[in-house]
Amino acid sequence: MRKLVAEERIARWRRYRPQKRFPIAAILDNIRSAYNVGSMFRTAECAYIAELVLCGITARPPHRKVEKTALGTTQLVPWRYFSDTMEAVQVLKAEGWTIAALEITDESIPIQSVKRSHFPLALVIGNEVTGVDDLILASADMVVEIPQFGEKESLNVAVAFGIAVYLLIEKFRSLT
């Protein structure tokens, strides 16, 4: 066994990559850490999702801290910016996206319960401290959560984003 070199890895991924990006977008709702944003760019590229929608105080390229953790993926992932998250939600809804907030509420459902009819799906990722804004939660078509089994009630936002995106991709692939 040997580790593949970069060129071999890229060739392998290109064989399996779908012709179009997965119908999943992420709305980043006032993410405080530029490093988290860069990490989400990197995950978005590896997962081959449709786009990132950066909102409010979320740092955007070419911010040096975003670029540090994104490792060049800001040039590969489609993205757009809205100063107001609610405007982004309204625009994506008008474009036909189902809006799913990633949050733990009294009405949230496990992310594994997403159905084929929910795609294309725009996942709202909330602020590291306050989570998804209450007005955005009220506007969402659904609220999904990542089941957790430990004592700590939350994950790092970039980690939660990665888990959620890959769970959604696997769900989408299993339904098509």
C-alpha cells in the first residue's frame, strides 16, 4: 500500500465527481471566524456543493485569514455575498431552494430525514455563539439537526458544516 500523490488523487476524484455540483448551497449567517469560513470553503470544494452564500459579518475573499485555511478553494467554489441574511434567504427561496436551518430546536428533525423533494437545499449555518438568527429560523422551510450522543451540546461550526454537508450528499445520492 502507498499513499497516492496529488495528481493521482485528482485523477481518481475526477472519475467519480458528478458532472454538475450537488444541489446543496450553504448560507453562512454572520460567521465570526474567518478561519471557520476558510475551512468551509475547503469543505465545500471537496464536497462539490453548488455554492456558498456569505452574509452579514461573514468574512469574504480575499480576506487573508479566509485564504489561509481555504488553501485556494475560494477560486473554485461559487460564492456570493449579501449584507442581510434574510435577503439571501428570500432570494434563494425565489430561486427554488428549500431553506433548511441547521439548529437544535423543539421542532428540528434529524438531518437524515431530509427527502428528495427538499433538494435543491440551502443549509443555513449560524453564528458560532448565537446560532441561526431567530428571524431566519422562522423563515426556514425546515430545521435540521445533527444527532449528538455526548454531553457537549454543540460542535464547532465548521465541523458541523462538514458533517451536515456530507450527510446531505449521501442522502441525495441514495435518493437518486
